[in-house]
Amino acid sequence: MEQDIHSDGSSRMERILLYSFLQSSSNCEFRDQLQTLQGQWIFPVAKQVCHYDDDGDLQTDGNRSGHLQNGELVLAAEDMGNEEIFRIIGAQLAEIGDQLDKEIQARVVNDLVQHFLNENLSREEITRCLSQAVEGLARAIPSDMEQEKALLVLAMVLTKKVANRVPSLLQRIFSTTVNYINQHLHTYIVRMLRG
């Protein structure tokens, strides 16, 4: 499951957005695991295939250009700018998520935890469980937010709540949430970047 996230370059913005949301959220009891996640999932440069192009710039398999400076990969300015935008958006969504956090019933979180603890569920099945929980909450919690934004924030709040309950599930819930966002809300995220 984790391999799919690493190899899918199109999910990079979803990973950065979700990570920024979690990092900016209040009451996160899994900060240590979040630090580990950053190295493994947000900036997995060592896992990318790198080569030099004709101009001497370092190219990676994620279609990101950059060059080495003092042995460190320096990314292109556009990539850095987009990442900063997603960090800002993630922090703003975390503020909204902190307000919605109290509205989510413990039963919903407990059910999700049980699904995530079940190793026999396929990636598709676990993503479907998350999707059903998010959509059920979107119907149950009145909000004046646009639908896509509400679904995005609710998915990220559920990620935080599941990881708070069982921190060892952080990587699995993170991966599943990134897949859910990529499948259902990718176009909305692209619009946020352009807006």
C-alpha cells in the first residue's frame, strides 16, 4: 500500500496538504510518528531515481528538477512555491478542522479504527470505508462550507482522530486518506492551488 503512494507523483500535493493539516492541527498526540512520516512520505528523495540532464540539473522520477548544492538536493523554485502554498492551505484547513473536531462522534472514529486494524481489508475496501464515513459526516454535520471543502476537511479530521486513537495506524490512515483525496477531490485541490 505504501509503495503506491511513493510511486504516484500526482499525489504529492495531497500528501503535502494532509501533512501540513496534521502538523498544524491542535491536539495531535502522534507528533513523533508525524516526524517519521515527513521523511518517508513527504520528501522521499532517496527513494526517487535521480539522474543529470544535459544542462547538469538533477532530474528525479517525480518530474521534479533541481540541482545538488553542498550535497543537498535543491528543488526548482516552482515546486518550492507550490509546496509553500499547500502548507499555508493545510494550516488554514486545520483551523476549520479544529472547529469540526468536536462534532464527530466517537462511534464513527471507533468504527474506522476497527476497519484500519483489520489487515485483511484491501486498499480499495479501506478507502471505501473512509469515503462512507466522510460522506455520512458531511450529511450529518450542518455546514455553510462548499461540499468539496467540507469533504476534504472531514477526511483530514478523521485521519487525525484515528491516529490520535491508535498512533501506529498513522501511515495506513495517511496513505488511505491521500488516496481518497486523490480519487475524489484532486480537481478541487488543483483549483485551490490556482485560486
